[in-house]
Amino acid sequence: MGNQEILDKLRDTIVNQDIAGCAVATQEALDAGVSAFDAINGGLSVGMKIIGEKFEEAVIFLPQIMMSAKAMNAAMEILTPLLAEEKPGEGVGTAITFVQEGDIHDIGHRLVSTMLGANGFKIVDLGVDVSNDKILDEVVKLKGQKMVLVGSALMTTSMLGQKDTVEMLKEEGLRDAVKIMFGGAPVSQGWIDEIGADATAENAADASRVALELMS
Ligand code: HCB
């Protein structure tokens, strides 16, 4: 099997909600010499994108999405330890990663956190449905160190909370203590400019590149 076929097989296990098959195909891809990075970006994430589109077209519904998410998790359990080996850490700074309050979509958040960790960031993962108070606590704890806030929001409602996060940091006199990047499907560069954050990124690989740039 060629590399593209291997990646297509990974994609299809996500699209077909094949949890066991996804773990098997992931191991097969690694055995065939595909990197963990390529397996995620060229196979698994492509599958999740298709699933998102099918959901929007009402071709599939929430239970199927949850199964695809489980398949993705099964693959990430195998791939996460390998990402750190592929790109050893260089201590570039701390990334405080989180999903905005009211939002539990964590697939992209976890991908981004994993990629940042693989690119040398120390990760403080606050998880999902994170309040501004919790974010503030972490920024205060790390004040004076190189750090970047990496927030995700998948819903237009939770995305509005990103503006509150920036405002809160300004009010607390901490805006200059931290770089801020936000992402997730509804987030655009226009929104980032409007709320006074520093950057956004299309995907997890791009997020790592942008975060490294913000730290330099
Ligand atoms: Co969910 N859901 N969902 N959902 N869901 C969305 C997000 C909708 C857009 C679907 C739709 O209606 N078209 C929609 C939001 C509509 C809106 O606000 N405009 C929606 C809704 C409405 C809901 C519920 C309210 C449904 C309900 O209960 N009636 C509910 C919300 C509960 C809540 O959060 N309070 C809900 C629940 C679910 C699950 C549980 C079934 C499941 C989540 C499972 C999980 O995450 N553990 C789910 C899913 C999977 C989706 C879709 C189909 C896919 C999201 C996803 O995982 N994408 C999504 C449709 C869509 O997005 N097109 C749908 C794949 C990942 C890899 O992409 O964009 O998250 P990503 O991340 C990328 C990228 O954005 C970037 O890198 C990542 C990796 O490449 N990135 C960053 C992410 N964060 C970044 C941060 C940075 O700084 C930089 C880059």
C-alpha cells in the first residue's frame, strides 16, 4: 500500500466511525513508516473535516459524531507519545490551552495541545468549559515567564467569550504579560483583530508554527 492509500484508510476509519479499525490502521500506518504528524494531518484530521461537513448537511447526527470522536481518540492514544519523539522539546515557553466557557468540543483543542507539546512548549491544559477566572489564575501564576494563551471555541456563542478573556486581561493589567491566540471553526482573522488578540491558526500544525513565532 502506498502512503496516500494508508492515509486514505485512516481517513475512512474516522468517516465510518470504526473505532477498533482506526487503532489498527494507525498502528499499520506507523509500521509502514508514516510519521505520527502525517497520520494526523493527512489522514485523521481529513476524516474529522468530512464528518463535520456531513453533520452540517444533516447526513449524519450526534451519535455518529461521537463515534468518530472516539475513533480519533483511539488513534491519538497511540500517536501522542510518538509526537514528542519526532520533535523533541526545546523549552520555548508555556502554552496555556483551553476550550472557552460553555463549550465542550475538545478534539481540535487536544490536537493543538499535543502539537504544541511536540514543538517544545510546556503545556498547561485547562480542559473544556473554562471560565475566565481559571484562565486569570494561571496567567497570574506564570507572570514574568514566556507564555501564550491558546483558546479554542467551536460555537459562535462560546467564541464571544474570547472577547471577554482579552478584556479581563486588560482590566487586570496583564494583557502585555501574555500572547493570545484563539482558534476553532468560527474564528477568523477579522475577529482576532476586532477583539485585540494576537493571532489565529487554521489547524494544529499551523497553530504550532504561529505560537513559536509569537514566542520569538
Ligand atoms: Co458540535 N457543533 N455540538 N459536537 N460539532 C459543531 C461545532 C457545529 C458547528 C455543528 C453545526 O451545527 N453546524 C455546531 C455549532 C454551531 C454554532 O455555534 N455556529 C455544534 C453544536 C450546535 C453542538 C451542540 C450544541 C449540539 C447539541 O447538543 N444540540 C453540542 C454542544 C455542547 C457544548 O459544547 N456545550 C455539540 C456536541 C458535539 C459532540 C459532543 C457530539 C461532538 C464533540 C466531541 C468532542 O469534541 N469531544 C461535536 C462535534 C464533533 C462537532 C463537529 C461536527 C466537529 C468539530 C470537530 O471536532 N472538528 C462540529 C462541526 C464543525 O466544526 N464543522 C459541530 C474537528 C477538529 C479537528 O477541528 O475546528 O475543532 P477543530 O480544530 C482545528 C482548528 O480549528 C484549529 O486546529 C484544530 C486541529 O486542526 N484550532 C485552533 C482549534 N483550536 C485552536 C486554537 C488556536 O489557538 C488555533 C487553532
